[in-house]
Amino acid sequence: MKLGVSHQAPEDLNNRRFDFLLGLGVEAIEVRLLSHEATREKLEEIKSTVDSSGLGLHEIMLNDLYNSTSAALSLPEAESDIERMKSFITDLGELGIPHTTYAWHTGGMYETHRDETRGVPTRGFSTELANAAPNTFERKFSEDELWQSYDVFLREVLPVARQANVKLQLHPNDPPMDHQGIPRIFKSTEAFQRAMAMADQSPYSGILFCVGTWAEMSGRDGQGEDVIAALREFGAGGQIHQVHMRNITSPLPNFVETFPDGGYLNLHSIMDVLVEIGFDGMIVPDHVPGEGDNAMLINEAYTLGYLRALIQYAQHQS
């Protein structure tokens, strides 16, 4: 497995940033850009720049289309969004870029308030506040509608991804609950089992396993999902391609994001399982707490160092 970073913009791809990451033991990177910027020439430029840095390019994703509301809700722009995604995936395959991420109408009332962890500003979420937010559209949508639109997306996009040799990474809904009149269907392990079955267990229809979002899931008994069991199940099928390593204070209905060593999940156990299942993808920090450029660099360095130590310790133990 490789220690990586996500959420990198094209302007982050410079020697100063690369030196910082390489000095912390980072091995791979995810780059995000807007769909109108993602020309073939720009994608080639990004790949060349990252390749020459000494880092591996795990994926490029479209910051404005990876989570297409139109596709998820079958709005008029759905067809054009899906066609753009297909042409983007084809370009990735021709350039040898092996992954891209998508989500199915995640977000919405993503953060209800600012909180803190160890005195550092971070995201807080309250179900009560989220439920008080107005509906996004004039009507409410049903789960069946979102599953039907997801089936359309898979039938259109998965064959293109398979042909291009590009693996799709499905991110769970964050927060994993219905709100603002729209179901968030990827809010449980069971939902991912259904999605993988719809794709006939194809490795090209894989998962970006966000540990933090799985930790938010309420589970059937309201006590949270079994994160380790889900890792073992999907890992055994080779369906996990990237892991977002994040911790929180508790499952829904309310939570606060923390540093990786400060939440209710035991990330040592999580990393042990990743070694056990032979995970060979990229592990990245997610939603590092803090605000301001200097503070964020310090907190990012702390988080990357912590994850690197976790990886090395789990590998040593095995």
C-alpha cells in the first residue's frame, strides 16, 4: 500500500509542494480539476509533471462532475454529464491513469456547524440541524429513483471504464443519511453490497473506502457499521482501490471530526486489516482539521506522519 494525498489542484503541482510531500514519505497523489479544464493536453501535462516528481499518479477526478446531481436525479443535464464522464475516462485510459472517483449525490448539508478537536477548528455535524434545512428541490425524491438512475449510470459508464482499463471508485454519501428531500442511497454496507452486485462484482466498479464516512454510518442497530467486516468483505473481492483515513467522535446522529488518533475508531485495527487483505492501493488523510495555510501544513504533516507510522507498524507486525 502507498501513503498518498488527495484533493490536489493543478496549481499544487510544483517543486515546493512535491518536496514537502516526498520528505514526509508520500508516494502517490490524487489530482482534481474542473471538467472544462480537463482537456487531453491538460491531462497529459498533469501526468508528465507528477511522473517527473517521483510520485505516483493514482487518479485524476473531475471536481464538478464526479458527483453529478443531474445524473443522480435524472435531470435534463444527466445525459451530457454522463457523456462527458465517458470521454474523460477514455482519455484517462489512453494516458495510463488507472483510477477516478465518483459519488452519487453526496454532500448537501455536509457540515452543520464548526466545532473543534484538541482546540483546532474542524467539521461538526448535527442531524437535528440538517433536518431543519429546507428541501433542495420543489419535490422530494425516492430511493427507487436514485437506484434507477444509478443503474443507468453503471450501464453507460462501466463498459467504457472496462475498455479503458480505468477503475471507478465509488465514495459513500457523506453524511450517510437522507436530508433536504433527497435520499443518500450509499449510506450503509448493504448499499455497497447491492452496488457491487449490480456491477457483477467487477473490479472496475470499485470503492473509495472512506473510513470516516463508514464510521458515520448508523448501522442497522444505530450503533454504527462494522467497518472492519466491510473492509474484509470488499477487500477480499479486490474492490477497494483507495482508502480515506479519517476519524470521528461517534456515529450518527451527531459527530465531530478529529485527528486520526482522537476518534472512536481504532485505526491500528483498521490498518492491520488492510495489511491482512493485501491492500495495495493508496491511503490518504481526509479532512485534516485546522484553518489557515500554516496551521494546515502543520496538521497535514502530523497526520501524514501518523499514517506512515501506522502503515509501517502494521506491516512490521505481519
